[in-house]
Amino acid sequence: MTPEDDRIPLSLEGIKVALEQSQSPQARRKHLASLGQRVAEYERQYELRSVCLREALDAGNLAETADIVKWLHDYDTLNCLEHRGKAR
């Protein structure tokens, strides 16, 4: 069902498989690692720490491009997943 490169096809069946697989702790760790790698790459590319991203946007020091929005989304998602259940 899945292609040789382990990507899940974008279809109803593929989405079901992805949701089932996402329930495992191994899948969660893999997803967190992937997000962490992408966030680190953005930080290297833009020479800016993610914790400073919103401030740079608000101050107008960084343009809100599609790439920046993806970075912000990845960072927020990573932050949320890493801290889920730890604080309220």
C-alpha cells in the first residue's frame, strides 16, 4: 500500500493509515524529531532563534513570507507537542 520510500499516499485510505500509525509512541518521536530538524534548519537559514521569531515579525524586522509562516507553524506545533500535559 505504501510506496517504497515509506510515504503514505494522499488518499482516504492513506489518511486512515497515517492516523492509525500516529497513535504509536514511535511515530510521535519520529514526528517530533522531524519538526525539530525543520525548526533547526530555519534557525540556521535565517540566523534567528525561534523564540525570537514573533518579536522579529511584530517589529517588522522579518517579512511574513510563506517560508516564515511554515517555520512559525512548525515551531508552535513542536512547542505544543513537547509541552502537552506538562503545564496548565
